[in-house]
Amino acid sequence: MNTEKRDFNKEAAAWDENPVRVKLAQDVANAIKKQIELIPDMDVMDFGCGTGLLTLQIQPSVHSITGIDNSLSMLDILNSKISKLNLCNTNSLFVDLDKGDILKGKYDLVVSNMTLHHIKELDSLLNQFYNILKPDGYLCLCDLDLEEGKFHNDNTGVFHFGFSREELRENYINAGFVNITDITAAEITKPTVDGEMKTFTVFLMAGRKK
């Protein structure tokens, strides 16, 4: 497993051109809405938001949403979308946990899509999520079920080849979350680096702060 940091800045310009990513964001948003009632007074954080594909799916249903990422190029694209659409309830924030930044603010809901497998220290991140959530706030994480390292053609910056839902549930519990549920949010069929077509499943795990 290659644990060097992946340079998402180089990938930002063409990120939205992949229809699989666009559909995944839609599927994940629909899954979140099945598990959590999005209401107009909610303040939401999208952690690892990239160009805002998931952010903008959730934005119309909530009071505010903040996209968090450690790629300035990704955030530049999100900011251009915010400006073009004249969205008053959407903003972005550069945060780099690897450089010691800490998540701040208070939110009713934290969501994240396909970012967790790029995070080395899960427990530390889950503790930060817990701290920034308001009482009764929700954490909704979407990522790959366990796989063999074939999802990415290049595993640079990949610390986890998907996740065991049972083990991740224990991480949630250790961080203090309750009422933990998981569903399959999406399926992605794509060619692997060795040319075979393979289907990967993406789960949504939701938990609530006490």
C-alpha cells in the first residue's frame, strides 16, 4: 500500500468530467436523505468535499453547508460554482489535518464521501467529528466496503482498501456515537488496473451524538 500523499490539486480541473463521480454523489445524497431527515435549520459540514459534488446535492435542503478540503484547487472549483449559482448558504474552508489543523465550528450534520480511505488515523478524525457536532447531531460517512486494492489505478495516498462495516461501527462506538446504522449507498462498476470489470459497493454509516 502506497501511503504517500496524493496530489488532488493536479486532478481538480478534470474531476467533474467523470460521470461515475457525479452519479456517486447523487446516490450518496439520496442515501443520506433516506437515513437522516434534512431540515431547513441544519448547519452541515462536508468533509473532503472536493469540487462540491455532494455539497451541492445537500445545499438546497439545509440552512448552511461548509465544504472542507485540503486541496486549494478543488476548493477553487467549488468557490466558482458557489459564485456562479449565487449560493448564500454555501462556503468553503481549507483545512489540512496533516499539518496540524483542527476541525472547528458546530454542526448538526457532518457528511463525507469517499474521503475516509485517504485518512490514516481514523479514531482521531472521528473524535474531531464528535467534538464539532451539536448534541443529537449526525455523522454520515460513505466509503468503500473492503476490497483488494483494485479500486484505484494508483494507490498513492490510500491508507485503507475499503472498510469492514463491523470494525468501523466499533470506531463509531469508541468515539461516543449511538444509534449506528449502515446501508449500501451505491455500486460502482469500473475496469481495474489489470483490465477486468469489477463492481465495488459503497456503504453509508450513520451515527448520532449523545
